Amino acid sequence: MGKDIIADHARWPRLEDEIFKVNKECKEAIKEKGRDKVIDSTLGTLIDDDGNLIAFDSVYDTLKNMDKKSIASYAAIEGNEAYLDLLVDKCFGPYKPDAYIKAIATAGGTGAIRHSFWTFLNPGDYVICPNWYWPAYQTMCEEFDREFKTYEFLDKDFNFNLEEFKKTLDFALENRDRVLCVFNSPANNPTGFSIDDAMWDEILDVIKKRAAAGKFISILLDVAYIEFAGDGSQKKFFEKFSSLPENIITTVAYSMSKSYTAYGIRTGACIIISSNGDFANRAFDSMKHSNRSIWSNITHAGMNILVDIENDEEKKKSYEDELKANRQLLEKRAKAFVESAKEVDLIHLPYFGGFFISIPCDNPKEVAEKLKEKDMYIVSNKNGLRFAVCAVSEDKCKIAPKLIKEAIDEVNK
Amino acid sequence: MGKDIIADHARWPRLEDEIFKVNKECKEAIKEKGRDKVIDSTLGTLIDDDGNLIAFDSVYDTLKNMDKKSIASYAAIEGNEAYLDLLVDKCFGPYKPDAYIKAIATAGGTGAIRHSFWTFLNPGDYVICPNWYWPAYQTMCEEFDREFKTYEFLDKDFNFNLEEFKKTLDFALENRDRVLCVFNSPANNPTGFSIDDAMWDEILDVIKKRAAAGKFISILLDVAYIEFAGDGSQKKFFEKFSSLPENIITTVAYSMSKSYTAYGIRTGACIIISSNGDFANRAFDSMKHSNRSIWSNITHAGMNILVDIENDEEKKKSYEDELKANRQLLEKRAKAFVESAKEVDLIHLPYFGGFFISIPCDNPKEVAEKLKEKDMYIVSNKNGLRFAVCAVSEDKCKIAPKLIKEAIDEVNK
């Protein structure tokens, strides 16, 4: 018999939340020294210049005016039809792929990623992913016994590293029939990098060539930050997912968390794109089975918010105004950071949108520690630091690069 | 290579929602004939006598007065501490087991059941369950490759069938080291049956004997309807989960869905009870890993509602008054049904509380069809019919038994 009451596959050390820890330290520093004196680059949510979470009025007025019965009642297991239809339109804009498209409601973007890893891979198959990534991908691979393999995200000119992607794809398929390729673009977390349309053509060419051998290749587009990644043209790449070979299936993880400042409401969807209607339907069936097995149905109010806003011209206008204003806020902050970084010769990865800018460096953990001495609190990862333009005021975005540069030089002298 | 883009373990026919279908037919009948003429016993939520969903003012006023930032922000992955502490107190009342107790937030009760099936069983191990059960248990076993085995719930005198339970437990453990026993009590869905305290002693004796051989036995208490199952003494049985042998671990699936009329808010918790502190902690670690891998964190507003109500004497009083009034509404409806059933010799399973009463019969599907001719819409399962006292007015509860009896006699003549 096993020697542990926890089943073999389910034994994990406690997940420590590094971000939570450094955020806590930062809060203490603010309490002691005052908000003006501290740079809080720990959070992954939109924060105004006074340190308050931004929660769109258009979204929360809609919630507060909602009939309580519409909040209280269960939603359909697969999500309500109006929600899914409107979400698909909103996600793709005018660039809806020419393909069979089915959507299913999920708990945030997380749920859509979970479903993609679960439905298209067997245990032991690979998820491949650039080496600047959201750590939950790896946690999911552990949980579901998928292999997780990363490749160098960018080449020396800071373009998407097609060669490394190719090599890793070949490696993943060498002894397996299935692979899933994650692309967290546009406005990658943690870098703010977006894969451009020409590069998408090259990536899809590579995938199509590998698929010619009859292997099953899944593409997961995690577009959590897409609404903060441009004025609309950032959605043009979706068109490229038209008429792909049948053994390539694409899913889009769409989340209301960032785009509606509705992080805590846990509403998203997995959009399935396939040239084969039967495959799209059967992926939907598989994911509906998963929905029932893990959360039954998702937050009804979240779905209603999207439907209420999209169906009311006035509300929609208010929402879009708020979204635009906050996208511009991010752009201003990022511009301030990038300009200052240039002045002090701080190297960062190219930023095209979203909540974060990444600074590659050696000994990132030590650099983050050093920055605390300079009253700056920032999240580090294996490759560098994640600066949160979503959370830091424009003024502080101007100051931050110099502090970071100094800390890097001091640690890595 | 596999011949299907869906991975081997993830291929399922589309889940058809029988309840949704019959509910739709019922709505059409109401539209055509008027609400007065139709008995709608399709729903699993509290419905007032005018056919409206009951949503507690105390709950939804709390939500509507909540700071939007507290709704918008992410909760902790494992759930917020105040929420978990208050929920544990609320769940157990004065009958908290003398054991190590850890709780983790989950998406409704569903999430807590999912975690229990996942964390304590390996693929191929058995979940054993009475043969009147919530169908999602079986869906979860399919999803996670656990075996699902049911046993005859009640003996001929309508007591819990200890002999059948024993046999099934022995069967499940014959070639395996782990088993999970589901008990949806008090106020079982779909029967309204509650296992009494003396029977719990016998059940636990059986389990302790089997555990003596060193096998790992998990007990899942699905208490979704517990707040509608009595005036408080229905929680006394929790005390019995004190000081059990270390190789028995208990989890409680607690849900705000019914107890707060917050079905659509998807907030619950898995409460872990163990005599071994390390086991409790490591089960928590495993489930936190699962949380991150499937939904990241759950609806923040749901947790805040519980905390706000429990921490405010006035709100708490309003909430408890509403809960009591609705429990009494259910009791009155059930009493009307039971009395009428007696008059017409309609056999039903013993009802002790909750949303449903079950009527065992042959050919339940045909009986449910026949009842449509009598303008009554009811959900059938393998063993009989599920009458929804949660959804049918007292007057109609009086009429229903005669219609059901007639339909059974007509179909099974």
C-alpha cells in the first residue's frame, strides 16, 4: 500500500506566493514611510496614482443595478448563450477566423488554460512555452502530469526566437503524438511583448509543417491582456487562424479579469477554433464535462455584466471610454519608464502593451532585495524583474529605471 | 498515433441536461396555460409561491453595499483567512470535531467534492455512494478516472442500509488501498433523507474496522443542504469525526449556494478533518495546488458576503431570520406533501429536510412523461421521481401526491 494518505499524483509542497510576500513587505514599508516614499511594483492589477485599485464604474454600476435574482441563480453549465456569443464577437472584433468556433464559459482565463491542457494532451505530453511565462502554466502541468518545456523567448535582436521554438517543438514531438504551444501574446505577462503579424505567419508555417506528419498540435492563445495591447489592430492576427489543417486546433483563453477590471469575479471563456466542425464540437463536449466536474458553472453575475454592457449602447460607450482612458494611462506610464530606462542605459524587453515590463538581469532575486533598500518593491523571476506599469504612477515610472539600474550594478558588480 | 484530436481520457458525449430540458417544457406550458394551472417541480433552487427565485435581502443588500474594490480584487488562492475561519465556525456550530482542521476555498460545493476525489484517490480507486445520488459525482469519477460504485441506500424499513454499505466498502477495498465514501447527509439530494446520529456511530465503526487493516479511507460529507435540515441539532454528528484513526481522513463540502441563496456566486469550501496535523496540512497543500491549476482563486464577493454578515450582529440577525423563514417554508410544503401522500397511499422516502422528496417507482421516465399530461413537470432519475419542495407552493404540494400516484398507477398497471 501507499504510505501516504495523499494520493501519489497529488503530493505537492505548499505553493508559496512570492508576490503576496513582497506585497506584504511593501505595505509595511508604506505604512512606516508613507506612500510617496515607496514604489510598489508588486501588484498585477490596475492601480491609480493614489494606490487604489481601479474598478470600472461601468462594470460595477451594472452589477449594483442588476436584479438580485440574476445574480443568485445558476448559470448554464456551459455558460449562457448570449454571453458566449457576445464574448466571441468582442474577443475577435472584425478579425474573426474563418473556421468553426465554439465557446464555453470558464473560471477566468485560468479555467480556459486548464481545459486546453486537459483536453488536448495525454499525461506525459509536452506544453511548450517561452521562458518568460506566467508560473501557473507550470503548476498546471504538474497537476495534470503534462511535461513543461520552455524555450528562449527572444533572440539577440529581441525578436521572437523562431529557431528555439522550432527546436523545442521538434523535441516535444519526437516521441509523442501531441503537443500544446502556449503563446501569451499580445502584451505578454511578464514582458509586455507582442508577437507581430509577420512573425505569426512564420510561426504558423512551422506548425503547419510539423502537423503535416499527422501529429496533433494545439495552439493556446492566452490573450488576458489583449484589450490593453493596442487600439484594435492587435486583434488582426486572429484572422490567421482560418482554414488551418484539421490536426491543428486553437483555443483562446479570454478573461474578463483585466479587460473589465473584474479579477475577483472569475469570468472567462475558452474559445475553440477548428477547421473541423466535429472536432470543435467534441472539444466543447469534453470541456463541458470538465466544467461539471470541477466547478459546475461559473459566476452568473460576471456573464450578465458582459451581456448588459454589450447590449446597451450607453453602457457600452461608458465602458469603452473607461477602457481607453486606462489603456492610455498604461501607455503614458510605460512611455515614462522606457524613456528613463534609455537615459540610464537600463536594458528591458520590448514593451508593446499590457500590465508589465520585464528587465532581464543576473541574480534577479538579489537585485529585488537590493531594491527594497531603495524603497522599491518588485517581483523577480528566474530571468529578471517584472515592473508593474499597471500599479506604479507615471512620476514613479520615471524614477524607477535609475533605481533598478543602480541595484543591478551594485549586485552584479 | 491516436486518431482523435481529443486526448484519450477526455472523450465524452455531450452532457445533456435533463433538468434544463424539462424545465424548458414546463416554462412553455406555463406560458400557454398560466402559472396557476401548472406544477413546476423541475428546479433545484428556492422559489416563492409566485414562481420567483428567492434571493435573501440580507445577502444581496450586503453585496450591493460592498465597496466595488472588494468585489473587483483577487482573493487569495486558498481563500481569505477571515472567510475560512468564519465558515468553519458556521459549518460546525457548537459541534466542531476535536481534530486538526484546515479549510480551503472552492468554487461551490462542487469544487470541494472535486478536490476530495482528486487528492485522496488514485486513478482506478473507488468512490462509493448510495444509489440515490447527485449525478455530478459520477461525472467527476469519469473525468478523473475513478471508479464509481453505488449501493442500495435504504433497507426495507427505510433505514440506512448498513449491510449494503459494508459489502460495497469491502468490494472497493478488495484490490485497492484507497476508497472514498460519499455521504450526502443531512437532507440528501434527491431524497431529503438524513442519517441519524446512532447510525453514524455504526457507520464509523464499520469504517474504523476496515481502516484497521491499514487502508486509507476518506469520508466526504456533502452537506450542501445542512442549513435547511433542522434547527441546529442536525450538526451534532460532526462531533463524531473527532479522534478517528489517522488513516481515515474526512472532508466536508460546504457551499454558500443554498445556505445563502448564492447559487450563481460559486463560493464554497473544502474543510479537512484529520487526527494527524501533517496529513491535514498536506491535504491543504495538495488542494491549494489544485486551486491554482483550475480556477486560481474563487469569487471574492462571495467570501466578503459571508464575512460581512457574520461580523455584523444586525446583518447576521437579518440573515438568520430569512434562513429560518425559508426553512419553515420548506417544512410547511413538505408537511403538506407528506400528509397528502399518506392519504393517497403514495410511497416516498423519509424526508428530514432539504429541497427534495423522492418517490421510488418503476419506469420513472414514463411516469414523468405521463405527469406532463396532468400539467406537472418533474425530474426523474433511475430509481424514481424527485419532487422539489423548494420550488412548489404549499397548495400545489397538497395536490401533487394524488397526481403522482395516478400517473404511477397508469404507467405501471
